[in-house]
Amino acid sequence: MTPSSIRWEQDGDGIVVLTLDDPSSSANTMNDAYVAAMGETIDRLEREKGSIRGVVVTSAKKTFFAGGNLGGLIRATPETREDVLAHVTLVKSQLRRLETLGRPVAAAINGTALGGGLEITLACHHRVVLDDPTIKLGFPEVTLGLLPGAGGVVRSVRLLGLTTALLELLLQGQQIRPEKALELGLVHEVAADRDELLAKAKAWVLANETAQQPYDVKGYKVPGGTPSSPSLAATVPAFPANLTKQLKGAPYPAPYAILSAAVEGLQVDVDTAFVVEGRYFVDLVVGQISTNMIQALWFDLNRVNGGASRPAGPERYAARKVGVLGAGMMGAGIAHAFAKVGVDVVLKDVDLAAAEKGKVHVAGLVGKQVSRGRMSQEKADAFLARITPTGDAADLAGCDVVVEAVFEDQALKHRVLREAEQHAAGDALLASNTSTLPITGLAEGVERQDDVVGMHFFSPVDKMPLVELIVGERTSDAALARAYDIVRQIGKTPIVVQDSRGFFTSRVFGTLVLEGAALLAEGLAPMSIERAALQAGFPAGPLTLLDEVTLTLPLKISDEAKKAGSAEDHPGLAVVRRLVEQGRTGKAAGQGFFDWTPEKRVWPGLAELYPPSDAVPFADAQERLLFAMAVETARCVEERVLGSVEDANIGSIMGIGFPPLYGGVLQYVDQYAGGVAGFVARADELADRYGERFRPPALLLERAVPAGSLRAAIGA
């Protein structure tokens, strides 16, 4: 950006319209050049204040403002702390000068304003936004290990009240629509189009020439009161405990920093509150966790979604009519995903009645959207009309994509894919939703083996954002590219892996849950195992996860692997087999490691089967769960199942619940104390004490001496 990137236009009424328009990018960001441009603009506003009646801030971009400069933030270190603090203090001071200019300032929000973009608008006295459901407003910083550092915490809690700001915006990083923003009071007006947007902003400026921020008016009362007010004094002390419960004990510093900045900032004057917020912000920026999360959930994710693993040659593709084979929960979920983006779906099962049950499941998902006001009944009816249930394979005629989602049985999958190949379009993509069976073997059941690809969805499909694409020995680049484009068409994130038993996600997920079972056999109490996982950042404990996927699944996978020549036998399998032999097969049966009815509780019989002991320290249990996944992922890289760091990190976070605070499973290795060398040393310690499954593979040894990173080794 240059000073001219904030365009200055003054109309006949004396209103200055400042249009944010970075000529070097498709989006405005809070980079160094923006700071220079804003500084010069504020200087001019102050110099020419006598001829100015007010200011309107808007944007020339599709989005109002994209937010902070993450490329700069990720490079911050403890050594650059003072530089980061000086930078954010300058940004804050500019916005403070804008809101205390002595002239009314309105924001005309023409597009999405997240993070720094929303902070700019909060420094305006009045906010008008386009009434467009695609526009989002919010503070997503917490999802990247940060807090809003340009005044977002201070202003939002003063304008909305402590509880509303924390729960509706700050602690979970919600991105809300204009309608919700108006309801909360985050914006003051909505406009039908851009002309009306500017007109309303200007009209407000002309009618409010003495405007100030509410919190700069003497006697202003913060909605709901301050932490010392009787209305909040009794509840504020409970906030940290509630936050710990919400995070399940996971060590995420950002939510606690947000809570602290919000509460402490309300007990001092606004300018001191900005200082408090800035210090908490810098603590987060220079920490490792924000670096991990920004790297994975911004840079890695954008590379994956941008096509880093997509073959470059084939043209972009969009599905027109999709056949889904199998109308169970998974197949119905896949049908829902395609119908949601306007694609016609043929949902086939063994007979019409079974297929119609699948459509009923979709209708339930759509009905929830209608009941919550997120979809009209008219759109819901059109949505469901796009799904045709059937028991006749002939109805697959014209389908250019087929996705099978039947039981994990190779002979059955061969049969349904062969039948689909005969009836669908002659060049239809043939995809399998298998989670473990090698794609090369499944492709042997059809004639056009180069059109077969693995397309592994995760359950529940309507909520899980990842799809794992598996490349068989004969899968063509054209088929892979089509699959990649189709996944992006339905708004999900595709990672690409090579064919093997269990591929990447199922294989690595198995090490997590079986390690939990092994810890039980070594005497760690069931709830200690669960808490070790939760406090490490996993969304659920390994024993809970085993119960949810059913205990018979890992046994079946192990048996199939042995048939294929693999003799590896994880110690956790013996535990699982012992429970299955007693009829305890998991949540669906009401009993596994836990009794699930009438409510979830640990099965008392576990203490008799595996008497508790203190043989495994809690810290070791936590690291065993993390290392089991990391070491197995390194083996996947070494065996060329995985081809990129980005696919590994994003796949582990979005598909199998690896804690985002570490930035993904390979970033965990790179950021471990001492880097790869430190990780290797600790892995060897775990292997010596707990088993060879923790022994680091050659790939890690090569990167440990001389010191290096997996990201560099894999060429990301």
C-alpha cells in the first residue's frame, strides 16, 4: 500500500470519504504500508479538520478489510517483542486519533470485516453494513491463537458489555451475519445496496456533528456493568473456571488472555485499557502456539485449498449429477453435501425403501436449518427435490460422478462400483468412500481403473470439513484433479495421499486410540487417560473415541492387515479384544469402556481387568498419545503415503482431531523443544520404556543431525 491506497474524496457537504484500496493486493490487510498510509491520512484529517464536517470509511474491495498481516505476525519471536509492541501501539494510536478527531466518523461496511477490519469499524462512531447474507463480521483471532490487538477487545466490551462481547464475539471467534450484528448492536443500520450504504453513512454524519464514542462521554455506563458492579461481581470470578471447562483443560492461552484483557480493561480508563490489551496481544504473538496455529490454519490451509496437491494440467471441473451408492448415515451425508451446492443427486440403496430412509435423514438436517431461521421452507423444498432415492441402478444414467458409501467389504464394493460403471456416464468418476481398504484393490472390480479414486469423507459429513483423496496405482491425474475440484465444489478441504492400508488418517487415528487402550493395560485409570488427551488438546479421549467407532473396527482392520501380510500387533489390540469377548463392543451397543445408558460412566469392571497403578506418569501418557501419531505420520512420509507437510498438518487437525495448538502432526515435531533432534531424543526414551512403536524412523534421524525441519525436508 501507498498513501494513495487510502483514497480521499471530499464532497460538497464537507464529508471526506476514505476508501481503503490496496493496489498491490486483492484484499486490504493491516500491513506496514497500511500503517504508513493511515498515519498520513490521520495527519491530513487533523490538519484540515476545520473544513471537514465528518468522515466515512469504506472499501473498494469485495471484502471490506481482511484483517491483520499474518505474514508479519508469524515471524514474531520473543526477541522482537518490543518491535511488535511498538507496531501494535502505533496502529491503536491511529484509530484512537480517528475516533477522537472531533468530527463524526461512520463506517460503510460493503463486505466482510474480520479481525483488524472489524476493529477499524469499531473505531468509527456509527456503522452501516450491506444487508448481504454472505457478509461476515467477527473476531476470529482466537482460532489462530491471538486476540484482537488493535482495540477490538477494549471497544467491544465497552460497547456491547462484558458478557455479550466475550460470549458472542471474542472467546469462540464467531463470524456473524449482518442481521445478527444488528441485533447485538455491533452495527447500527443495514443498507440494501452500496449507494444506500454510502447515503445512510453520510446522512448520519450530517445529523450528528458532535458525535463521540459512547465510552468517551462522561457518565457512560457499560451495558451490564463493570466487573466491580454488583450485577457482575458475583459472576466474573466464575469466568476462568467456566473457560477451563469449555476448553476441557487444553492449554490454549488466547482465550485466557482475551478474558484477562476484557476484565482488566474495564477496570481502568479506555487509554490504559488499550495498553493492557496490547501487552496481552504481544505475549500471544511472540509465543509458539500462535505461530503453530497461524502456520497451519492460515498458510497451510490456504495452500491445500488453493490446489497445492492438485495435478496442474487438467481443466477445472464441476459435478452436474452425482450418484451416491448406499443411503446410510454416511451416504445420506454425502448426498446432503452435493445437494447443498445445487447438484442433483441419485441416492441408491438395495431398494427404494432403504434409499428413502437416507433422504429422510437429509430432510432432518435441512429441517434443522429451517427451524433455526437459516433457510426458508421454499429453499428447503428445492434442496430436497434435488435428491432422488432409488433402488434401481438404471437411475444412475447421466451421473458424471459416483461415490460409493457401502459397508467396508471389498467384494460388495466391487459389485456396486461395477454396476454403477455400467449405468452412469461413460467417463464418470468412480469414487470410493472407504476408510481403510486399498483403492488399487477396489479398482480391480471395474473396467476403467484409471477413473477410480478414493474419496474418504468423515462423519458426520455435514460438520466435518475434510475429505481424504486416495490415489491408487492406476488413478489418473485427470481423475485426481476432478476429485479435488469436486471436493472444493462442495466447500470442503481435500488432502491427497497415496494408496496403502488405512491411508493416512485412519492409520494414524488408530495409533491414538490403541495407545489409549495400551495405557489402560499398564494401569493408568480410564479417566486419567481421557484427561491426559483432553488436557493435551484433543477434542475427546481415546477410550471414548474407541467406543464411538465400535471396538470391533480396529480388530477387523488388524485381521485384514494380517491377511495382507502385516504381522504388527499393537498392545492395545489385546485390550480391545478382551472387551469384545465380553460382549462390550462400544457406544452403539450401550457398553464398551463406558456404560452409555442411562448416562456415560466408566464401566466398573475395567478396574478388575486392569488394576490401577502409578507405573505411567501423567506427562508420559500425554506425550505417548501425541508421539504415537507423530511417529506414525513420519513413517507415512517415509513410505511416500504423504507428499506434503500441509496435507499432513491439515489432515491431522481437521480429520482426526490432532490438537490445533501444535499446528498439526508434523509441525508438532518441528516445534518440539530442541526441534527434530529434541523430538528424536524423546521418542527414543519412550521407545526404550514403552515399546518399539515409538522408535523414530530414518526420516526423523536424518533431519535430527544436522539440525533441520521436516517442512524443509519434504520441500514444503
